[in-house]
Amino acid sequence: MTTLDAAATFESLVPSRFTTLNFPNPSHSTTTTTTTTRNHLYSPLLRVAVLDSPSQPTTTNNSPKIAAMLVPIHRETDWTFSTEAGHLQLLLNLPEISRLILIGNLPIDTRPTIYNKPPPIDQINRSIIKESLRPLLFALCPKSVFNKGLPEIQFLGYEDDVIRSVIVGRFVGSCVGEMLVEDVELEGMGEFGGECEREFRRRLRFRRMPNLVQTQMRIVPKRGSHVNGDLGSMSLGDFEFVLDTVSLVQPYFAPMVAILSLVGSCLEETIRGGFRPKALCLGVGGGALLTFLNEQLGFEVVGVEADEVALSVARKYFGLQEGKYVRVCVGDGIEFIGKLAAQVRKLNSDSLGDFSIDNGCWLGNADRLDDKFDVIMVDLDSSDVGMGTMAPPLEFVEKSVLRDARLVLSEHGILVINMIPPSRSFYELLVHEFREFFSELYEIDVGNGENFVLVATASAIQAASSDTENSFLTKLKLVIKGAYLDSIRKI
């Protein structure tokens, strides 16, 4: 749409309707004194995107609430602001809003690779911008908001902790679609609190769910890649980075690993018996969790990832290395669990032996009679954009899948799941489903207002041995913060 026809298009709310248009910038100036630092909206044409909530909120006064958000300068092409999926995720985080209007500069460069956060808009300029946009915003409002006079439109800003970013690569996978790898610098001091400490991350994001960081790893400037004493003045693109495989910076990874303390005694017994504990990871992402479990805690790890291109990205950009004790399979994680369970049933009825599976994955160990997994870690999100940010997908919590997951766990095994429930009531419903198949349930609130880690145990948790007797727990406490270890709660 290139012209505004408010009467025909915007006078009513239509659930999930998404409309974009270009509109002349009412505050545009051709004078040389107007710069991006003085005026947030500087392009001759503005890109305007309008999205109506898929589930219209009910309000006490029957007047829908409308909100407008300014797209951050230089992020106009970021999928968060330029795609319907990103717009929807923003709107779903505003449950009382019936229509969200995004307004930003029409970008000249449609595929920029570098972003530097501009200075914030001062209050005076913000008021000027808001006033200049009032006629446009009123034209984009439904008729019903004018029942009691001129409406008050909420004027929102967008803030996150990214101050610089560089796109490292763009890719297209057969399952996840478009994805990108980016190096970012975050606001604030680094992990060690030094005045000049800068915090860098490498991130993977999907276009279908752009507001969600699929995986991230800490990266540090390679020794000798910068001039000492001038680190603070260098831009992000000046550095050569190396991956930090010891730190878990994805918010829910450390809590997922901390849960292993529940079965520390059983894992220690496995290790003393001359075996490596076995972990099955459904959802590989960049492979940071697999690498950590193997290198820091000595696990034998099998990962399952649906998209072969995503695996290639993990190998090239996130340091995933396969070997004797790290194997990765391409396939659907839920189908994979089903195939494993079918083989367990066959082995139970016939004789014990090695597991095998499609795509060349070897899951057995000839020296062990029990080839079930000590832990299954699930990091799968829903591919249904309409559900918003949600994990795991609904298919995973079907009774047949939970039954199969329980079957492929060892006697004292645990199922560890990253949860992003759409509502508390939905989370409680899932907990009820898990109780049917598992002995005990535990959780950790990650503390970011979004993620929970849910843990289901195959059998009752045994009393933990002391750290001096348990080398696994000693090692775990060296690499995971005690706050997570202390926040495990039985439910």
C-alpha cells in the first residue's frame, strides 16, 4: 500500500490484519542543520506498519487501546521491526494493546551489516516528533476510539542492551528458513567488572522468530588483535574474536546444567564405574550446551537438530566439533525420541545391544549393557509464530511423547526442558501432564521474566553425597553459579 486510505482500511479492528505503507515525513527538513542526532525521523518517507492483535483485548470501557512505537534509528531493516513476525512478537508483549503502529525511517540500504546505537532522543525532540505524528496516528486509529473524544495514544520506545552489532553471515535453512549470525557488543561492564571491560556475544537469530535469540556464546578479542590501551576506542568490526566455550551466557543454559546436581550421586556412580554419563540434547542451536556438557562435565552427548544448514552454521561460527563423544543427527527431535523408544521396546523383548538410528547416528556403547540416557535436555521452540514466543512446542507435551521420553531415560534419569509458557495457567496444565509419567518434578525460575526450567525425574531423587565424596558435584560447582544450584524447587 502506498497511499493512506484510512476510512476503508483502518476504521475497524480486524484480528491479525497487517498493513504497511510509506507516508511523507511530516517533520522532514531539507536544511543542513537537521541531523539524526537532532531528529529521529529524518527520511523524506516513513515506513508505517500497522498490526491488529490476533486476540482483541476486552476493556472495561469498550474503547480499544492503540499504541505507537518508533523504530530505533539504523535498525529499520532488523527483522524485529521490518517483518510481520517481529511486529507480532512486539504486540504479544503488550497484551492490553489492540493495535500497534510502528513508524520508522524508510531505509536506503536494505541489507546493512553494521549497527551503532545512536544517542537517545531527548524529551524535547520526543515531544516534537509525537506532536508531528498526531494527525497520522489519528488517521490510523479505528473509529471506536473516538467515542469519548480524541484518544490518548500510547507512545512507546524500544530499548535493549545492544550498542553495536555486525552481521557475520546470512543463511537459509530447509526447516528454520532465513537465519543470521551476528556479533554484538552489550551495554554495561563486562563479566569481570573492569572499567574498560567490554562484553561481546555471537548470536544466532531466525527470521521467523526475530525477537528471540536462538543461541549465543561469549566471544573475546583474540590476543594481539588490538592495540593495548586503545581497546575502548575500537569499533566492533576491528576485532578478531575467539569463542569462550566455558561461559554459558544463554540465560537458561546455566540453570539447565545446574539441575544435574539433583542426580549428582547417580552420575558419580556412573563415572566411578568407568563410563561417561550420557546426554541427549533435542535442539542444537549453536551447540554451546553440547560443547559445555562434553568439555566441562565429561558427558557423552548426542544432539538432534532439524535443520542441516543450522548445524553447518553451528560448526563454522559457534565451534561445534563432533567426535567420539559428541555426535549430532539431523532430524525431528520428537520423531527421534519415538524411534529410540521403539528400539528400547524391541530390546526389552529381545536382547540388549547397540542402538542405531537414521542419518548415521550411533547411539550405543558396546561396553555398557544399559544404553539409555542419564539426561535428556530439550531446547525446542514453537515454529508457530501465532503462538508468540513459546517453548517447547505443543507436540512435545503430548502423552505419547512424554511416555517415550520416560522410556529412554535410565533408572535415575531426568528430563530437563526449557519452558516459555504463554501463560501461568498453561504452565500448570503442562505440569499436570508430566506428573502422569514421571516420579518427581522440579523447577528453576530463570529470573528473566520469561523462562522456566522444568525437570521431570524417572525415579525419586536420592540423598546427595557430600562434595568431598563426589567429584562430579565438585566439578559442577566450579563451573555453575551457586545461585542456580540453590534455586531448584520441588513442585
